[in-house]
Amino acid sequence: MKHSKKLRSSVVLFAAFLLMACAQSGPVAGAADTGDGHFSEQVLPLLQQKFAPLLERETGLRLDSWETLIAGSDYGQVLIPFDAEGSLLIQLATKLDAADPLRQHTAALTPAEIDLVRQWIDDGARNDDGEVPYADAENRLYVCNQDAAAVSVVDMDANVVIRTIKLQDLGFTKDAKPHHTAVEPDGSFWYVSLIGDDKVLKFNRDNELVGQIAFERPGMLALHPDEDLLFVGRSMKAVNPPQRIGIIDRTAMSIDEIDVFFARPHALTIHAGGDHVYVASLAENRMATVDFTEETVELKTVEGPIHTFVQFAGTPDGKTMIVGGQLTGKLMFFDTSTPEAPELVHSIDVGAAPWHPVITPDGRFAYLGNKMAGTVTVVDIKNRSVAAVIEGLAQPHGAAVSPDGRYVYISNNNLNGAYTPRYSFGDNDKPGAVAVINTATRSIEKMLEVGPNATGLSTAAR
């Protein structure tokens, strides 16, 4: 069945914003040279003398220099620049559970001493020369904290959280619900969908908000590899959203909408060739192949019980696409060597509620979280079989892979509390987390704690 492409232009909502005093993210380059010795003369001695006992569980942490402090422990960073309240140093000093034996060490700290360290972190945790930690981080991962109205930025080379983008500080609501991200191939800009505030936002590399567009209940984002386009679907949280996807001009931040003629369009990806976009329904076994160069939409029905298609992933060579069925636990393989006519060629069982898959840069393996099983399934793309199952996750959701393929990152909603935080602070019993999976060993190397209900995450498409 073929339909003419129906576009509905939306009013362009474009706004540029500059963050004041770098309070949100801080400068990524060109930090001022203070040269005043503030860190070495005031902050470091205080950390060594008063904070060190609180950090005794942080194996591998050294407090002998700014560099070793910033490097963190075997478990991760102990501070997030420009985010004192989200930093372990301040949390240990102010929020430890009364039953924790470490709590006894807080008595040695005065409010003035805690404030000194807090202010230093909020000012960017600079060294004596004014350098901001991880300002030159090249490979960045952007993680949505859906229930915190925040986005965490991860340095994928160091595997630490390096910034927290607090959307309320930018005028958005506490229920903004950031859901998914997309990143320019060169990392110059990144985008995030807000389910609660019905917007798609655009940030530059310095984490400054530079544009936004209205779109009802935005969900998954897919960035065109060559053209200045960003595609956006509808959120799973939307009960009866319009049966259309959005096509955003990334430079102008203007939007058109195109009909896909089925309910709840959610799964969304772009073929490697760039001319076709694939969309699938949560409510029925229907897919659409959108050829926006020819202005056509081809509809396809997949046989069987209702699968509830969650998300697609395609191989770099453009020959294969996979999608998971939430209700059936199936992973379906489509032959996309003829992009305009994807053909279902195989399906396998991969466990309960397969969520967002990601395919390694060499096209050999897919990693996908099984939300209801608390596992990650590793799939051999060529053999169309399960290669491994990784346990120890808590409602896994989004997936991304580092450019070199060494690590796969899986976000964990953890709304069921299956992941227990390393410290109890009274308000963090169910933190969101990002599992850092070593693809060589197929094991979880580290869990990065972020804000509650970690959902979509993305890095630069390369």
C-alpha cells in the first residue's frame, strides 16, 4: 500500500539561550587562569585531613593531587564539576544514613569547611590554573534522567559522569521527563526529547541551550547521517498521540510532520543509506517505510500476536535491521538490503521485554536489555542466535556503544530497586544507573549512578 507523504507544518518555536556564570555546565574550553593556588592551598588539605575518612570505601582513590582526585576511584568519580549536590564528596559529608559507620566522621567537619568544598565544585572544581575537569572530553554519552528532569553527560574514555544538565534551571518543569537523546556526528550539538513538556531541545557542545521546538509527546530520536534532519517519534507514555512523526530541520529548528497511518508510532531508525526511515507501532503489528526523497510511505503488517515493537537498530552496512517485541520476547530480523522493502526473515526468543538494541560498529553483535528479566542479551547478528546473557541489571532501558566498540552502555530505570546504591542518603534508594559493559569480556565493568529513572542515551553517530 502506498500513500502520498502528507506534511503538516508546525509553527517554528526557536529560542537561543546563554547560561549565566556557567552554572549549568561550565566552560568546555578556555577556562580562566586563576593562578591563585585556591585548590592546592585550601581545598586539597581539607580533603586530605577531613574528608579522607569518609572516602575509605573508595578503593583506588588517591588524594595527593588534583589529577588523582578527579580520576576518582575504582567505582567512579567522587565529584561532578558544577554539581556539588550531585557529588559524592558533598553527599558523604551531608546526607549519610545515621546507621552508616562513616557517619561518625562527619562530626569533624564544620559547615564552613563543607561550604568551601561545595563552592569549589559548583565553580567547576578547577585546579590552580583554572582548568575544568574533563573540559576536553571527546567521546561523550548523554543520558536522560527521566524522573529528575536532568541529563547526565558521561566521558566514555574515562567512564565517569562529567556534567549534569538540570532542566529546571533552564525554565522547564520538574515533570519535563527527558526521554531520549541524539548527537551530531562531530559532537557539536546534541538533542533531547521532553515527554512532559512536549518539546525537543537543542544544546551545543558547551551544554548551552540554543534551540527548541514544540512536538506533542516526543519519544525516540533518529539523526540523519548526512542531511540536516532529525526524526522524532511519539513516547510510549502517550496514550493516543497523533499518527505522525516529526522531521526537524536541525539548523533552523523548524518542524514538519508526516503521517504514518497507524497508532502510537514509537520505534524509529534511519537506514544506513540515509533515504529511508523505519517506524513501527506499539499498538499493532504495523511498520512504515518512509522514503522522504520520493515522498512516499509504504505500510507493512507483521504476522502473529501483538509484539509491541519498542525500538529498531540497523547494521552499519545497511543489510540487516532488528526490532524487539515487548510482549512476545521476540527479536525480529529484517533484510534491508533493498531499503524500500524490508523483509522479515527470522525471529528468535531473547527473553522478557527486549528493549532498545544497539549494534557494535563492526556489525557483528547486538546488545539489548531485557527490561522484565534484568538482563542484557548479546545476539550474534550473522548467525541470528543468542551469544550470551549478562545478568545483574535493574530494568535495563536504553543502549549505546562507544565509537571504538570497547564498551556498551545500558541505562537502568531501577524503579523496582533491584540495584542497591553504594551509599544510603535517604533519598536515593532507587537511583538510575548506567551499566558499563566490556564487550571483550561481556561483563559489567562499572555501574555509574545517575538520576532516577535513567532512560534513553546516545553518543555521536559515526
